[in-house]
Amino acid sequence: MTSEAFEGRRVTRVLRKFAIAVVLAVLFALLGLNGGLGYRLHSLEQLSFVPHDRLGYADVDISFAATYDPLLYPFYWFTRNGYINGTFSLIYVPEALGPGEHGGAVWGLKPSDRYETYTIQMITWGFWPNLMILFFITVLIETARARALYITMFSGILGFYLAELLGMLTGLVAGLILSLLIMFRLPKDNILFRFWYSIWQ
């Protein structure tokens, strides 16, 4: 094999690892948007709602309590916002306007009509920095050639879905044990290992 061909294969492997890291980081970020998997909503109540019809938005105060999955929201936990419970001020932009040229904003018939929008704002305020941290984590895993650790992450995510933080810790331990067994104890000539290697290596 010539040096040019070897260099080309090395560049291809690096680009492949980079692409896998990007795809998995985005996948983890999107999983975080799902209630139960990415966060556990404990309470939500609209405290005040002040519409500005001419400006097309409303000032809102809400009471919000939620726990975010540390595996899917590492940025939130790094900034000490992994568990929040308090009063928050938001800007609500209506999704529709009334009929006619000057129909005005459609605010909804009752506060609960807007709760989904409030929740989305509360779980996406740090989406981009969180995605960057997830990308950094997946790059480290790819660089270390330890893709079995993704099993640990998915196991922890499932654990959070079942039993919040305690479930996440239990899932992490179970997933780590399984990952270590696959990496170090599974016989190399086993058909299961060869199948695993063909997918992840």
C-alpha cells in the first residue's frame, strides 16, 4: 500500500468518526426534547399574562419545576440548572392572527393552551451550547475508540425515563458493566463479537 493510499484511508476514517460524532450528538440533543426521556416536568402554572396586541407578543410569568436528564442536558447541569423550581419570565409570541387585516393576535382560550409553548421555551433555552457539549462527548468516545460506551449512555437515558435520577444512575452502572464485558470479556472469535465489531469499529 502506498503512502498516499494509507493517508487517504486515514483521512476517511477520521471523517467517518467525525460524522458519527455529529449524528449521535444531534440524536442525543433531539432525544432531550422528549418528555420523560430528556426531562421530567413536575409542575407548570401561568401566573400572569400581559398581552401587547399592537406589538404582537405577551409578557408572561410562569411557575415551572422540572428535572433535566444529565446525560442529555449536560450544559444545564454544568450551569446548575439541571433541576429548576421557581418563577420565570417569558415572552410569548402567538402562533396565529385573527381574521382580517388587523385581526390581532390569537392568544388561546385558556392558559393551558399555551403550556406546551412555555415548556418548549424552558427546555430549549440552552440548546446550542448543550449540543456543543454533547458533540465534545461523542468526539471523545470516537477518539478513544470506545463506542461500547454509547450502550452506557443509552442505558442511563432509559433509566432516567423509568425512575429519574436514581434510575439514570442504575442504568449507567448496568450499561457500563455491559460495555466493559463487550470490550474486554467477549471472545474475539465469537460471532457476536464479529457482528458488533462490524457495526461499531
